[in-house]
Amino acid sequence: MLENVSLNYVTRVQDDLGAIAPEAWDGLLARQDAPSPFMQHAYLSVMQTSQSAAPETGWTLQVISLWRGTPQGDVLAAACPLYIKTHSRGEYVFDHAWADAYQRHGLDYYPKALVAPPFTPVPGSRLLAESEAARQALLAALLDICQTHNIPSLHILFGSPNDLQACEQAGLLQRDQVQFHWQNQGWQDFDDFLASLTQEKRKKIRQERRKVQEAGVTFRAVRGPDMTDGDWALLLRCYQQTYWEHGNPPYLTPAFFEAMRKDMAANWLLFVAEHAGQPIGISLIGLHLDAQGQPEVAYGRYWGALARVDCLHFEACYYQPIEWCIQHGLQRFEGGAQGEHKMARALLPTPTHSAHWLAHPAFSEAVARFLEREKAGVENYLEALNQHSPLKQAKQPAKATWPSL
């Protein structure tokens, strides 16, 4: 462990999240403007201990924490996971062109520094802090680490408004992207939801659902604590098969799912597709829980199928989760990274944001010019998407703000 004493805080750099008490970390997370289960102590810890995000896979964790001294002992004032990476995989904010440009000029782009939960394109708080001053101090510590250790760049992905405000004040570059989220407007049931859509979209969804039903496929929804050994085994099998079918090795190891079952079962919801009494597919949904432990926000995470059924993906990944969210009063369902096809299923375009620092002045200027052009393109893209809202009364164009939890 390395320590650095500043005027107000002691900064610690550790290679194991276990060095910080889960209650302290999660208590700080709960106070942020956009907490999510994917920044919880248990989730980040198991990424490391399961060897899913470890040095062997190109993710070296450095836990950065700031501590404030009190008569009762040190208090955790700010913290974040910092990953030193040797590649750009598993991030969903693509900078491969930047890395290629560095290489063409004989410069090293890697290792780079990343602040985000691995393999998880879910917007939320990244720079956990008790105050804006502590957040600025944490960001300053991150930049100092990069400069001291000659790390060429720092990337804070899918950050919250408070994160992005701190980054803007520190002079980091801002980057915009688009995801597709479903917002609950108080619908009573799925038919009520359908009635709010244009006739074309309503007809299309009914046709897609009918195809799955006529194929003899049924669904059951099961929360993590009630999932059986067979459910967890099916989840792992479908998850792995989906990755291999796309030519990629699975990111998450079996040990990751074992730990989720043990430590974070309440944060998971599984939809199981069955035909003739046999499971043929799944979709896994993450859940953000409120202070009373009730689900509040849902996140589409993984999907897989053992048999091909027309429109099964749409039913498993969108219609079943939306219907469940309506039944249980959830505020929002986030469909994950990319995918214009989600808009036809009433997931509306929503801006997401990241912040970037590049040490090389010339490249930083070049990337800044690129991001200005990209930003204009994203704004035009959002405007065009909002002209084709699936809702009868089109929503106002999405603004670059974080949807409230």
C-alpha cells in the first residue's frame, strides 16, 4: 500500500478492494447521485477474485481512496477503482482509433488508466466522494498517479453528472454516446403500455410476441435468491455459448457467477424461456435496490439461447423485462449499450457521457477536435431519433442529463 498525505486527506493506493470495509465503500456509494449495483464492493471485488478482470486478462486493479482524519479514526472521504489496462476490450466506449494513431506515430497508448466497472456499460457514479471538494481531490490524485507513473491517458466511463462536472472543472475532455432506456410512465399493465405506442409499433410488438407464443415457448421469472442450481447452471451455459458463437471467449468466469449467487443474489432477476418443459434460453437482468431492498431500476445484462425461435430475443430481453417492471413498479429499464432496434420496442434514446485525459498535448488537442465533431453528430442523431418516437405523443428530444433514480 502506498500513502500520500495532502493538506486535507491521506491518499492510499492499494491493489485489493478487500483492504476497505464493504460497509464503508457501499455507504459512500449510497450517498452518490447515481449509485448502481455494479459499483458495489461485492461486485468489484469478485471481478478481481474470480479472475474475470485481473492482470492475466489485462485488468490490473488499483484502489484509490482518500481518508479524512477524525478523533474517532480515519473516515473514507472518496474512493474509486482504477484499472491499469493493456487493451481496450470490455469498455463499450471505443478508443481503438486513438490507440492506432498513437501506434502510427511510434507512441505507446497502453497501458492506460480506466475508472469504470469492467464489462458493464451502465451509467452511474464513478468518483465516490462525500463532498465536491473530496471528489476534486480524488480526481487530482488520479491524474497525479497517471503523471507520476507515465500512464498516457485516463478514462472515466459512463459517469454521473457529479463526476462529469468534476472532470469538466479539471479540464478533462467530454465524450457523448447514446443508449436506449425505457422509462415507466405509470402504465397499469403491458396492454396499457402498448396503448401508448403508435399503431405501427403496437402491431409489430404484438406480432413478435405472438410468434413466440405460437412456437410453444413460455417464460418464468425468478429472482436470484430463488434461483436453483439448475437455473445458475443454465445461466452460465447460455452466457458462455453466446460469447463463443460471436467468436469471443467469455469475459466472466464460473467463479464470478458463484460469487454473485452467494453475495449479490438479490440484485439479479432471471427470465427462463421453456419449451415442452425444457429450458431453451435466458435473459439476465440486474436490479438496483432502494433503501428498503425493493427493486427500483432494471438493467439488461446477458442473454443466450440453446434453440432458435423467431423473435425469442425480443421477448426475453425486452418484452418480459418491461412487463415485469410495470408489474413491480420499477422506474426504468436500461437496455445496455447501442442498438437502434431497441427504440422500436419503446426504449428511448438517452445520452451517456465519459471523460478523458491524454498526457500528450498534440494528441489531446486532436482528440478534442474530434470530440467536438462527434458531439455535433450525436446531437443530430438524437434529434433524428426523437423525430421517430414509438410513443403516440413524442417525447421532447433527450437532453444530456442523468435520469433520476
